[in-house]
Amino acid sequence: MFETVLVANRGEIAVRVIRTLRALGVRSVAVFSDADADARHVREADTAVRIGPAPAAESYLSADRILRAAAETGAEAVHPGYGFLAENAAFARACADAGLVFIGPPADAIALMGDKIRAKETVRAAGVPVVPGSDGSGLSDAELAAAAHAIGMPVLLKPSAGGGGKGMRLVRDASALADEIAAARREARASFGDDTLLVERWVERPRHIEIQVLADGHGNVVHLGERECSLQRRHQKIIEEAPSVLLDGATRAAMGEAAVQAARSCGYRGAGTVEFIVPGGDPSAYYFMEMNTRLQVEHPVTELVTGLDLVEWQLRVAAGEPLSFAQDDVTLTGHAVEARVCAEDPSRGFLPSGGTVLSLREPQGDGVRTDSGLSEGTEVGSLYDPMLSKVIAHGPDRATALRKLRAALAGTVTLGVRTNAGFLRRLLAHPPVVAGELDTGLVEREVDGLVRDEVPEEIWAAAALLRQAALAAPAPGWVDPFSVPSGWRLGGEHAWTAFHLRVPGHDPVTVHVRGTADGAAELLLPGADRPVRAAWGPPPGTGEASRFAFRLDGVTHTVAALPDGTWLGRDGDAWHVRDHDPVAASLTGAARAGTDSLTAPMPGTVTVVKVAVGDEVSAGQSLLVVEAMKMEHVISAPHAGTVAELDVTPGTTVAMDQVLAVIAAHEEHTEAEE
């Protein structure tokens, strides 16, 4: 076994790898960019080395800097995690040239399986069924379009390099092919440095099932069962589970053998995943899609049902050890489900979010595991992947695992950064999901009913009660009781105190609060015609967030709250509740009369600017592109008009809600509105 291993990654996977290194007594070396100087993986490693500024191209994607860090710290091997350089054949070769062991497959296997076109040809020759699609590499736009027409709509455009859904485009209308090919190339080039595309037949209502394989350097290859990854958004997995409810024993064995043959066909070594697309109505008709030549994000569900530590076996195989078990020794026990918690705001179309983690609570124990790179004080920016953590639950059966995971997500608190934890909890309770009736399009079809658009009234109530408690909090020393703004009046009822509140993206509201003679409170909530009674515990102290419990009209609610009440969380969701000044807001609105400001929907970087000040634009015209966390968002003109202001250029870093441009409406447009 190695003495020292450098982990060439960041976030939750770096923390995850360091955990196994520590358990094996192996010294760990972390690398970090300037953005991650105080990150959790840096603090948990035995040694940490700065490798450059925040942009990934100058740090985590710089092979030279990583290899220099390995040499400086005496590392014998490099674990690439996933993403960044994990599937980079040139980096694997560079490690070997530097005398380092790359903890992953041989470079030739990475190169072969990293090229989806060559990969399909190779596994087809080994007898593995593949999805019908285009042939050949380096196809032009015209050739891709011709192949799409030959296959028949709908089709799926896919980058030949990379994975994770980046650059994938489902095209149903032939008239959109040209624009979709251009967009897919642009995203593929940005994500993988290679804009080569292929086109495949789209399988309606498909299920995405992958097989985990493990191969050593002595000719042994086994599979560790399957993972169901059909719950996806924009071709990105969000929920994974093992085993799949779709497969019976015979189909599982057949797909497992196909995965083993795919691994053998490229001389694989280490942990890898063979991905299949499976028609939901006919599980026996499975097709090879691609092979991921690395550890997968969803590997914990396999670990929980097999009892194996996949990172440990990556290390052992890389150190030259043979597998100590055969295929017949692999058994699957119980059921495991994983949810990916990402920095994104479901109420704003799942756009990336950001901010500082002000308070954190991550469930662990009793069949629940959280793999995370977060800690309180972590700054979540727009430079890297939006995934923050993974919450995984294991139980004796699927129903138990789902129930445990829903409870764990409800108890997950990430105040200061909007996440999708609440959305995932609701998805896991959705009847088709509970029944196991899955396909890769289910989430997109049902998303509107799973997104919580409105701020719950208990959040408005909690914010108002916290503000009332802060007003009435006694100051040190003697205080004139008549100076305390508690609402109390001599010889009469308490007076109402009005709190004007707002949550970004929602209309402002006013909540009235008044105390009662017995020390409780009454609240008049937005839209209500009668007050409700509330009783609550002591206000939170200072520092960390605390649980704030209160009874509202006979129902007890518990929220996670920061002491000043600016962030409140419940059931996995979080809201940034601010004070609202109606007068100032009215003046701001008047100042904007006759214009329309285009603001950044997410923190990120402006990558494309298609207009200049003075240009005439039409309604719906694409004006700007903002990119964050590997996602592009097109900013379009809300109406016909003239570009009156343009505050950004390509490369400008912007904050969420920052004004990008102002479009002055044409007179006829303004008159039509009036």
C-alpha cells in the first residue's frame, strides 16, 4: 500500500477519498485553489498545497501544477476523484512519466472509452448491444444533421468526450437542429475542450441503469450489481439507487456479464461504470451508452448494498493487489438511495445559487450517510460544479430506504445557500417514484408540481416572531419599561406591530404581530381575515443557527433559524427573509418607468454579448449568455426596444440580480401596455 497519496480534486469527493486514506493509515495530500484556501478538504488532509488561482484552468485542471505538488510532498500516487482530470488520458500518462501511480485505469483505456464513438465500436465488436446512431468521428454540422434525419426524430446530440450530461441536447424538431448543434458544440468545448459530437436515437421513456465493475491487474473482472439512475434533470442524475426494481435476476446477470465484457474489451483496471439505456417496457432490450472510467458520484449506494469500500479497492488495485473475491462472492443486501444536494434554486428554474454557508446540519448515522465538502463559513461560488453533498440512506427494503432519505433531507440545513434538498424530498414522496415507475423524463414532466413556488406562511410567521422577539429583548442594565417596543399599552390591548418582509423572487408581504397578556402572541398573516395565536420558545442565541419551535393556530412548526432571522429553513428548503421598505421600493419602481432592466438570474460569468448600446432589438431576441457552474443561461429581450444601457462585456463576473442591460421600450410597446 502507498505511504502518501495526493487527491487531485476538491469538495465532497476529496473529503470522501481522504476519509478512506485515513482509515488505511495513508498520508493524504490535498490541493486547493485560492477559492478553496479554507475548504473542508484542505483542513481534513494531512498536507495541503496551493496550486493556483480560482479558475479551474489555472488550478485543478493544471496537470503541471498538480504533478509539482505531488513531487514536493513525496506522494507516490494520485487519486483524481471525478470530474476535472479524472478521465484525462494525457494526465494519466503524465503521472506515469513522473513516476506516480494514477489511481484509475490505464491511459489507453481512458482514451478509448472517453471517445464515445470508438467506445461504441469497441464494445459492439465484443458482443455488447449499442444504441443506434451516427458512425464515424469528426462529423460536420451538415453530417450530424443528415445522420439525425436518417435516424428519425427525436434524436439525442452528445459530446464524444466527457459525460455527466454536459452538452447533451434532445432534439424533437428538425428545424431546431442547427441551433442545437451549435449550442451542444459550444457547451462541449467549454466543458471538455473538444466539440466533437455524435447523434443517437432517442429511446422514449427510457430507464438509465449502470453496472459497477471492478478489475485488477491480474485478469480478474467482476461486477457489483446495478444502480438505477433514471431520475434526472437536464440529463443530470439527481437520485440514484441500488438495486433497480426493474431488473430480475436473469437480466441483472446478463447486463452484468455485458459490462464485464465491455471492461475486458478495453483492458480496464480499477473501478468503472458501464452505462446502459433500457426501455422501461422491455428490460431485456438494453443498449450500451458509455463507460465512465472513474469512480461515480453515486458509488455510495453500491458500497452500502455490497459492504465494499470502492475507494479502498481502487487503492489496492492500483498498488498491484488482486481482488480477494470472485463474482459468486458478491451479494446485494437491502436497498440504498442517494440524493444529490446542489447549489440551485428550484423556485427560479433551478438556476445556480451561491453565498456563504451560515449554518449547516448534515444527517449521519442510523442508516444515513452524508458525503459533503461543506462546513460553516464555506463560500459557494460560481466557478465549480454545483453539487455540494450527497445524502444516502440504506434500509432492509426500498420503502425503508426512501423513508429514511426523506427524513434525512427534511433535517438537512444549509442556511445561506439555496439548495434543492426540499425539492428532492418531495420527489422521493411522489407516487410514481415510490412505486418504482421511473424513466429519465419523469422529473421534467412532473417538475411543476414538485417545486414549492410560494413561501409557506409559517416562514413569514417565524420571521415576524423573531423580529418581534428582537425588538422586545431586554437591554443590559435598567430599562424604562415604557421604552420597550413590545406593543404593550397601559389599560388596553397590545398594539399591532407591522413587519414588512420579502424573499427574493417573491412579492413582499406584511405580517402584523401583537403580544398577549399571557406572554404569547397573535399574528395577522398575509391574506388572512383573522389573527392566529402563536406561542414560541425562547429566541435563538447568537452564533450558530438553532431550532426555533412555535405553535401556530394549534399546529407546531420547527424551523432552523439564524439569530437575526435573515435565513430560515424547514423540510430541506431555505428562505432568505429580508426587511422590505415599501416607500423605497415604490420610488425605485417609478425611476424605472418606460424601461426594463435585465438582471443576472444567477451568479456567474457573462460569456456572450450579442448587442451594443443603441441597437434595436425584438421581443425574445437573444442578447447575452451567462454561465455558472457549467450551465448556460440565455438572456433575452422582454419586448421590442432599444438597448439603453449595457453594463457588461464577455468575461464580466456578475452577482445574482445584478443589472446587465436596460432595454428602453418602443413607444408602441408602451402604449399597448397602457
